Amino acid sequence: MSVGEKQSRNRVTVWVGKVTGGLVILTALINGTVDLYRAINNIPTSQSERDNKEYYEKYFGKKPVFQGDVPLNTDSGKVTIGLEVHSQGDILVKYGTRSQWFPFPNRGSSDVAFNFISAAYAENDIDGSNRYPLATLDTYKQFETQEKGNIVRTKYFSSGELQVLTIDPVTGNITVSESKPYSKIPETLSVSPNSKPLPPADIDVYKFPEIDVSSK
């Protein structure tokens, strides 16, 4: 092979390398831009995020049919599993600082199923039995508002403590404020000048016996 041919081949190799490197950088920039756009505009990127966005919007400001807390004791410490069951059979699970919606698996039979459950509870009320025999009732008042694309739940407990939960409706990430005392529960809450004042929702939480999975 002549010197000229070697030089030509080297130039082609260098050019191909530059083009390949440029394509890799361009692809990374495009992917980074898309990810940034999705993050800024809170666009879901997976089925779990799409479910969170849909059902947080669907049930915003609505009381769950049932809400229960299950204390869990592990070798790493204690945490509470939160469960909300809503009117059409959709379920919200809260675990630590994360939450995830689970749609009712058969949309066509959800109303039938919940009508049956409601009827069973009604029969229990008639005969005087406890609807949730394993639970200790806790009650608080809650305002649910929206702020900067997040859902904000302000909880007023009967103990005189106030707590605020800030929820990302796409990722399900939860930020919990430190509890602080309050002097009076507002009767209504005005979220904007043109909106109707929001009354607090009375939330009943059923606390179940602790589950111990520790090795002790």
C-alpha cells in the first residue's frame, strides 16, 4: 500500500471517529433535553408514573372510602404502611416517603364489588357489630390543595398537632413537615380569590396491630 493510500485511509478513519463521537454527544444531548423537559413539565415516563398522575388528579380533594395504617417493625426501624381505598376500587399505598396508585384490576365490575362491600358494612351497622374490629380509630381534619404542581395535604390532629404532606403526583414522592402545634382548626380555607372556600374533610384512620418482621 502506498503512502498516499495510507494517508487517505487514516483521514477516513479520523473522520468516521469524529462523526461517531459527534453522534454520541448529540444523542446524549437530545436525551438529556428530553429528560429535562419531562422533569420541568412533570410528564410521566413509566406506567406507574402515569397511574399516579391519573389517579391523584381523579381523586384530588375526595375522601377515601377506607383509610388504614399498618405499623411495621423491622431490624432497620419502624415504618407505617398507609392504605387508602377509594370509591371505584382504586387503591393508594404509602410506604415511607413514596406512594403509588393501583387501579382496580377489572374496571367493569368495580361498582358491583363496592356496592356489595357497602351492603355488607351496612348489615354490620344494623346488628351493632364493629365495621373494623381490629382497628383503633384516629380522626383528623384535612385540607387538600395544589401548589406548584404538587398536592399539599394539611392535617390537623386532635392532639393539637399540625402536619403538612407535599406529594409529587407523578413520582409519588412524599415530603413530610415536622409536626407543630396549632391554636384553632380553620372552618374553611381560601386557596385563591376566585375559588370557593374549602371545608376540611373529616378523615377516619384505622390503625391495625403492629406487624413485627424483625429478627429479635
